[in-house]
Amino acid sequence: MKNYFSHDYYATLDPKIIALLGDYGAVGYGIYWRIVEMLHSENEHKLPLKEYIIRAIAKQMSTSVEQTSAFINDCINVYELFIEEDGNFYSKRVLENIEKMENIKEKRSNAGKISAEKRKNATCVEQSLTSVQQNSTSVQQNLTQSNKIKENKIKENKIKEIKDINKDCFVADKSAIKTKDLEFRKNEFKNNLEPFLEIYGKDLLNDFFRYWTEHNPDGKKMRFEMEKVFDISKRLKTWSNNENKFKRAGGISEREKRLEGVAQLKADAAAILNHLNVKLS
């Protein structure tokens, strides 16, 4: 990882640096910034006033040891750019630089931690909301399923009650055809449908009634009377299932067919009357 420190672009306006440039020129300016770099990289940000340090700097900057030694001495005692303490020297400016960088690093670290905590909290809230929604959906599904089970149970019990009432399936009474008139038998058939009203509804029962009470050509028997066996409960169940299948397939019920037929008849009658009115006028 590369490390950086700020190099003020107005450093040459500092009187201390101006004095340094006057005495040592560009070489002295280069030696100064090389020492500043070394101070930044040191753990304690100070260098010992030792012969090997002076020789190392002189070697790096391609200058003499004598000039480098004199330069460091002037930076401490004349220009006051470095401070000598306990056999070491350091730069107040470098220490301020380090403190500034540490503060920036700490602020960025804290900002990162706060941001991470916010993301974590947002994720936790989102997960909690998702969990609540899932639980709500699960509860709703359970309630819906429970309601369906209850409805089916009620329906099954109702059918069982009807079956108990009509244990003997409704069979066309051959003798009744001879002894009872057609309207009586039709009303009797209608009365046998009443217990099923709550299960199948009025419209379905009306369709069922009209279909099975249709007369034969001589008008003496109804359609259901021509069946060998006629169990109303089973016939209604089959009728309801077939109608539901037909609707799912995109068809229309018998009642809807009749309504369409009536509407068509009305339209035809209106057209005929309009035609007659036109001719009469």
C-alpha cells in the first residue's frame, strides 16, 4: 500500500525555506524534502543524529557527507525546520501532518463503520419485514385453507343430511304416472329439489328442473320419468360438476343460453314490428 503526505505548493514562500534556498539552492531544497520523506516513514517519525544517517542521506542525494552534516545542523540551529531532542531530530510540520492523516483515517473508518451498521440495520429491517410478510401470508393461507375445509365439511354434512332424508333414491313411480296428473308430479319433483337450494343455488336448480321436467312428444311423461333410476343427489352433483367444467373451458351455462335466446327473440320481434310499421305507413 502506498502512503502519501501533503506537500504544500506555497512552501517556497516560507521565510525559513527562502533562507535555506539562499544558502544551499536547489540541492538543499531536495535534501530537505528527502529528510521529510524519511521522517514520515519512520515509526516514531524521528531520525537519530548519527554518522550513518548523514552518510546515507549524502549517498542518496549525491552530495558530500560534510555538506549534508552542515545542512542538517543549519536546519536545526539556523532555519529551525528540525528540532533536536535526546540525540534525535524531528520536524514539527511532519508531526502535524501525521496527526492530520490519522484524524482523516479515523473519520473515514468511523464513517465506514456507521455506513456498515446502517446497511446491516436496513438488511435486518428488510429481513424482518419479509419474515412478517411471509408469516402474514402463511397465516392467511392457513386461514383460507381452514375456511375451505370448514366449507367443504359443512357441504358434506348438508349432503349427508339430504341423503339421510332421501335414503331411497328418487325413482320414477310407474303407477303415479297413471294415478297422478302431470302438474302434480312436476310439483312433487320440484319439492324434492328444495333441500338442495343452499348447496347448488337457485339458478342451477331451475336449469336442472326445466331440463328434467321436459315433456315427451305425447305430453304424458317427463324426462326424469323415462329414466330407470333417478337419484336426485347424484344427478345434481354430476350436473354441477359438468357445468363448472364447461364454464372453465370458456362455455356458457344453460341459463345463459336461455337468456341469450330470449334476447334474440326480443330483437327479432322488434325487427318484425318495425318492418310492419314501415309497410303500414
